[in-house]
Amino acid sequence: MKRIFSILIIIVYTIISFSAYSASEVNVYSYRQPILIDPFFEEFTKSTGIEVNVLHAKKGLLERLLSEGANTPADLVLTVDISRLKQFVEKDVLTPIESSVLQKNIPSHLRDSNNRWFALSKRARVVVASKERVATGAIERIEDLTNPKWKGKICTRPGSHAYNRSLLASIVAAHGETEAEEWAKGLVANLARKPEGNDRAQAKAIFEGVCDIAIMNTYYYGKMKFNEKNPEQKDWANAITLIFTNQNDRGNHINVAGGGVVKHSKNKDNAIALLEFLTTPKAQALYSSINYEYPVNPIMSLSDELASWGEFKEDKLPIEKLAELAPIAQKIIDRVGW
């Protein structure tokens, strides 16, 4: 009896899963919060008539895809940070796709060399500093954070977080492992406190006078500046200024949010259509207005809000190089205690 019941459960699960394999639907596994990505799906459905079914999760989507194998209902994966995109590639759950639209709309340094994933938005990781306590022009390069004059003045989240690991990987790419480790040692020597919290917590620490300088993704600035739910965060944003680093050499470090088509997709054409839509001007404008992220499509101008933060030169190191160097960066982080 138990065996029959188990078989029935499997059959029901299969029917539910495969009910989404429709010519008019596409199934997305997304690490991105619903409030940040659902407006894009609504616009896609309006434009194409294709319904988007979404499974949102903070973690575990890769493991889910691996367990589902060929029976997965997923067609497309959306995630943030190059390190996660690399994990999906390493586990062979994404399939290469050919799309002239994606080739045109996304510069080569922002997509996988084998067309398995594509960046959909950029996020700049910048230095932020107290408007009151750090003079304009005092910091120009990310390398400046090791200057002894900043001893006890810097706050960061843990170095092992993907955002900081990618930043350090970019420094490894620019200077080599030995010099990158010296930079990390110098940064740790200048910390005002043990690395803790998220990026917003660093802005709060500057507001409270715990430190004068921090490292943060720019979109957090926008989210704090216009935060009606937690209005105290507006004060945190007003206390800091954004510094785009390395403008006279390689450019400011960037990371990406991106996606790829699942290897066992049953709605591959629709998945490609959604990826392509996310690189069009309509969707790229949403990334700026909703998420305060930078567009990948080179024809796009910045939104008024992003433009008010300042135009900047970006580091055009191939993003996949960051993933390649991340293990080296993590070893450095472990050695220096960041």
C-alpha cells in the first residue's frame, strides 16, 4: 500500500512539473528577490504573451537542478555574482546558446566565452567615504586603502563574501597574487573593526562614526536613499559619498547579475526569448530604475539617478576571469584574516 502511495505521489509530482512544459510558458529558477525581478517578467508577458513561472530561492537552486536532472521543469536560471554563474557551468547544468541579439546587446567581457551565461546588469563595487571626515580626492584608487593614514578608519563586510572575493580577484588579475596579498594585509591593518554585516551596515557604521571609509555596491546607495520602509537608511546614504576608483588606469571593478538556459530545458526557445528581452532597452531601463544597477547594453544611457552619481570608467577585465581567480583570492582572504 505504501509503495502504491509513493508511486502515486511521484506521478502527481511529474504531472505538476510537466504541466508547465507549454509553448506559451517559460519556467525560471531565480536567486533574485521577487520585488527586483517580477516587474521584468510582467513586461515580458505583456510583450510576448509568454507566461513566466518563477521559483524564487535564496539558496539551493543548483542542488535542486542536479537532483531533478533531465526531469527538471526549469528553463532558465537567474542569479547574481560571477562565482554563482561559474558554479552552474562547472556542474554542467547550462547549455550553450547562439543568439545574435545577445551577442549584439552584451559586450564580450560580460558573457561566457562559450555562451553558457550572459550578464544582464552590472553592479559597481566602490569605495564610500564620510562626506564630513574624508576630503574630496583623498582616495582615487582601490590600492589607496592600504595607506597607513587610514589605520582604524575602514569598515567592510567579511572578505569571504562573494562581492569582496571578486573584488580581490580583480586585484590579483591586475597585480598578481603576491602584490594582491600585500594589499589585503594592508586593508586588514586599517580596519576599524572586525569585518561584519552587509554593505548597508558599512554605510550605517560611517554614519555612526565607527569608521570613515567602506566598500559597497552602488545599488545599496540607491536602495538606502529612497527607503521609505526604513527611513533611517536615508540618513546613512546622506552621510556618504561614492568614489569610483582607478579612473586613471584600469577602471572601477564591476560584477554582474546574469543568467543562462538550463541544459534540460523543455521551453528553450522561450528561455532564449526571455534572456534576449532582458537585454532590450525596455528591460535595461528597469534595471536602472528598480534595482539601481547599470545596464549592460552599450546603447543605453544612464538613468537620471545613476547619472547623478557620476559617469565612470569600468574595468573591462573579462568577468569569467574573476571566477577563475576567485579560489586564489579566497586563499589570500583566509591567510590575512579578512
